[in-house]
Amino acid sequence: TNSFAHAIFRTFEYPASCIESMLLTTHSTFHIPWWVVIATTTLTIRVLVTLPLHIHLQKNHAKVEVAYSELDTFTKPLEYRIITECRSQGLHIDIANRKLKKAFRKLKD
């Protein structure tokens, strides 16, 4: 088990040493206090990782909103037609819901 733990540790050794080198270089080159180096590095990494992810998620959310609005143009008239047919035939709302689900499945296929 010792060799396994050592292998896991060595996996994370390279990224950790890169970050350590960056922090040491920044601290010694610019003569900035450690707490400023650590805070600035944290903020920089968060902005570099989180901002592109946030932008990507917002674009996807906009696409989903457009798809839902297009879906509504199909589903609302279909729902209205099936419910009015069932009401005119005197059928229970559960039967109308089943027919509506069946119609949605046909649209999906």
C-alpha cells in the first residue's frame, strides 16, 4: 500500500511544484508580502477558470430558453385541442392527460 500512496502523491507533485515555483518567483521578484501573492493568485485562478465556464453556461442557458419557447408553440395548441376534444366527449381529465402524453411521445419520435 505504501507504493500506491507514493504513486498517488507523485501524481500531484508536478502541479504542486509548479504552483509553488510561481508563488516563490512572484514573491521574490516583486517583493510582495505572502498574503498578497496568495490572494492575487487565488483571484487570478478563479477568474481564469470560473469566468469562461460562466460564459459557456450562460450561452447554453440562452439556447435552452429558445428551445423551450419553440416547444411551447407546438405543445400549447396540441394541449388545447386534446383537452377541448375530451371535454366535448365528456371524458375525465385523466384520460385527457394520457392522450396528451401519448401525443407528446408521437412528437418525440
